[in-house]
Amino acid sequence: MNNLLSLSERVMLVTGAGQGVGRQIALHAAAHDAEGVVVNDYFLDRAEAVAEEVRAAGGRAIAVQADVTSHESVQAMFATAREAYGRVDVLVNNAGNAGATPSADARKPFWETGPDAWNSFIGVNFYGVIHCTAAAIPDMIARQAGRIITIISDAGRMGESNLEVYSGAKAGAAGFMRGVARAMGRYNVTANCVAISATVTPAIEERLKADPERTKKMMERYVIRRPGRPNDVANMVTFLASDASSWITGQTYPVNGGFSFAL
């Protein structure tokens, strides 16, 4: 029986893969025999470190620095990926949060801030997804195949105080993916989202450890009383990147320990 989760004939590009969830998605791709992994990060040294981890595990990987908020930077990244592997079969739009250089006001209520703080969220979480998806689609149409997976947040499904613009940007990315799914289904290209809640990345781990009582109280809102792990997200991304999900498109899958439910 064929391994439906095998990525053996697929090249995957993961944005924001220099740490946390993106790093684990790249490592999962290699573990599932991806033909190649393009590890992107705003900081080249982080991307190179993860690409080296992939290679050490027996996979093929290249590191590419790019700012997903820049159309030109994204186009250059895809040109590098095509030069290395000839194509990108799976795009994972993972870069997020407040971007690589967030505003100091990023977590204040939006009415107390201004466009600089707003753009730090909108640029990476919405425009970044548009830039990368636009760069990926022409080759996917030509090959009549592809997978586009965007990591959003339960903030985009439910809203989050003090993260109003972030919530809106993530909701916008999900709506954009649904539109892409409708447009691209005829070309055998699927587009889906994975919505995550508190997941133990380096930044989140610091916050959780800093205030154990607050963390315990927060975990009471989760049916499965632990924070998410990068593996939890990477498992779902691997499924959506594989043949096992070939008849699934336009969907948002919460991977959130029961923080919220979905119909």
C-alpha cells in the first residue's frame, strides 16, 4: 500500500521557517521524504541553521532570505527555488505574528496606535500571503497540481483583544485562501488554512514560563490542558501537503487543543 503521507515527489517552500512552527514543518517535510525543502526566513542565519538540520536528517534543503512583505523579495525567492529544484509544489505561508521587526506598540489596543503598528501585522499576515501565493500559482497552473497551506490563528476565527488588527489580518488571509481555492480547483491546486492557538515557540515559551499562574489559568480554557507544540501543527500541514488531502480545499482546520470548536 502506498504511503499517502509521502512527499517524495514534492518540493515545499516554508516561509518564516527559521524557528518554531515553521522549522518543524520543514523538518516534517524532510522526514516524509520531500524532494526538497526551501527554508525561508527574514534572517538568513536562522534559515541556514534549519536547512542544515534538514540536511543532517538526510533531506535536501536550501536557505533563502526574503521579506514576505516585499513583492520583489518574494519573486526573487521563488526564482531561487526554481533554480535549485525546478519548481515549488507546496507553499506553506507560515511567516506571521508582527513580522520580523515588530513595532514596540504592536500589542497595544489598535486605537492607541497608528499605521506603523497596524502595518506590521497586515504586511506579514495578509500581504505576505498574497505575495507568496501570487508567486506560486503560475507554475502550479502550468503543472496542473499544487498545494497552498496558510497558517492562521484562532484570533482570526474568534477575535482577540489587544490583537485586533492581527485578528483581522488572519481572517483576511483565510478569506483569501477560500477565494484561491475556488479559483484554483480546476487546476488540481488546493488551498487550505491551519488555525492555531497558544503554541510553544521560543517567544511563547518565554511568556508561559514567566508567569506560571497565568499560564495555568490560560490552560483552563483548553479542553486538552496543554499548549500546542510545533509537531501538532506540522502533522496537519503534512497531511494537507500530501495525497491524503487531495479532495479537500477551501477549509480551515483548527489545531488548538479544543480552545474553540468548529462545525
